[in-house]
Amino acid sequence: MPHHFASDTKSRNWSVDFLKNRLHQKLKPRAILALNPAGFGDMLRQINKFLWVCDFYGYRSKVFFDDINERNEITVSEFFDKLNITNDNLLSDYFDFNNCVSFTRFLEKTKGGKNPFSTFYFRFDPWSYNTAFNPELQENFQIQHPRILDAIKNSEFYAELIRIKEAKPKPKICVHVRRGDTARVQAADVKSIINDTVSPDKFLLTQGVFLPYWMEKKVSPDFLKRFKPIADYQAKLKEIKNNSPHEYEVILVSDGMTKLAQSLKENYNYIFKDCEICVLEIENTLNVEFDPLLKEVDEYWIGEKRTFWKSIMNAASSDIVISNSPAFVKQVTKGLNLDIQFVKP
């Protein structure tokens, strides 16, 4: 009579279960989502939502992007590659734009019998952010999908992050000051480059040059709320230091004034004393806003040139992040158990 060892039986059972699972996956219809060009954090949220929805309704899922969509100094493909989001795990290299529908119509595709050999193509448009799904799914959307976590944990970004986090000599605070398209500078603070005909009371924004009254009228309240003055960040930093026994390393990161400088030069060049002034000189002058905070930090990374990954790495390896706009860093680090405390200035 033949004898079977337990380990052999377990191995065969695992092989059978593995083959059954592969066959089950193959019999699911495929769904491919074309991402809506947006900020990197938003694109990760689109992927996360889509993966959870496909799991729930029984689809094999991949995502596609076909827009270079440069953010800061890197492209979407460079961003995904750094996080190990590739064609081997989450990305598709093909999308049928002639036979696609909005992601808001996903639920329509779940009705009736699903052909296992079908492929459905969806576009994630702005309305898709508010598509209503099962309450159980709504809870899952707050959790990073295991496929995204698996990709990131096997990335060079994560390996470098863990190395930096373990090697830091003392607790770290990252002060993240969002400026970019939300930047706001008063003409009086940069009068060295501003034409004397421009009222010193006016504010310089990417949307225009306004007196305070007109800024409140012309610019949406939601947009204005994204701006926090440097003094607020200083006050929060002081509060944390005063209430803690620790000595901290403090890093400042910001997208700085690049977008504001470019917008003013391209659209409002008349405000400058020298109409031939270059964007770099405008940007450097606008950056004086950061001077009070520079005295309180050990290191800083400001601007949108060659600072992107340094900024993310510093925030992700910190113990405390002071930020009025932490959504992007939260999305990248969600589920990685990095124990970061996010506080508002």
C-alpha cells in the first residue's frame, strides 16, 4: 500500500488550489480604466477606487494612462515607475478609446450575465469621483488596495524610504508649505521688482493681481482656504517643540513660487519694473516669503526643479508632518505603517 507524507499532500492541495484560483481569475471579464490626468495623489486615488470596485463586482483590473502630464519635473510614467506600478502588475499598455464609457456607468456593466472573454474600457472623468457605490465599498476606498501596497513595498522608493527612516539620528518634523497654484504674495513685500504704478496693497496670485476686496470677490473661498501664511507654520512648529521633550531635526519642503512666477511673467508682465525680467529672478524674489521660516529649519527643499522626490522622501520619513495640504503624502504612504502624525498649521 502506498504511503503519503503530509507535506506531499499539502503541496498537491496547494497546487490544485493555485490552479483553481488561476482558472477562476481567467474566467473573470477584464476591466481597464483610463486615468483622468490629475495630480499624482488624485491618480493614485483613482486606481485605488477602481481596484476595490473591480474586486467587488468580479473583474480583472488594470489601468491605463496616455498623457505625459508633467508634474513638477517628472512625468506620470516616471512617478509610477518609481513606485513599481508597471505593466507587470497594475498597468495596461492598451486602451480602446473608441469603445469606452465613463466610469460613472460602471454599475450598468455589472447587470446581466458577464462574458468572461469580454474587456470593458472605462474613463475616469471628474464626475467619477462622486459615483455612488455599495456602503461596504465606500469603506474600502479609505484603505490602500493590497495590489498597490504590494507594488510600493517592492519598489526602490520604499527600500530607500525605510533605509532613511531607520538611519535618522533623531525624530524629524517635516514642515510642508504648499504654494504652487495657491501662492499669494503682497506687492509691498516684493516692491524691488514691482512697477511703482502697482498699488502695494495688491495681492499677486496665479489667477490675477487683485486688491484685497476684489480678491475675495473674484477668487473662490475654497481656493483661498488652501493658503496658510508662514506665521501659522512657525506657530505650530514652536508649539510642538515646546510641548515635547525631544530634540527634532526640522526639514522644510515646498513647491515654492515657480507657478506664480511663471503665471505673472506670462500674463501680467506689466506689473514689473523691468519688462525683460526673467522667471527665475521673479521666483527668487517671491521666495523671500520663506525667509522667517528658514531660520528655524535644518534643511530645506523649495521649488519645482529637482526637489520632487527629496520632498516626498523627507515627508514620508518624518515622525510629524505639518501641512495644510497633506493629501498627496497621505495617499503615497497609506497602509505602509510608517507611523506619521499629520498636523494642520
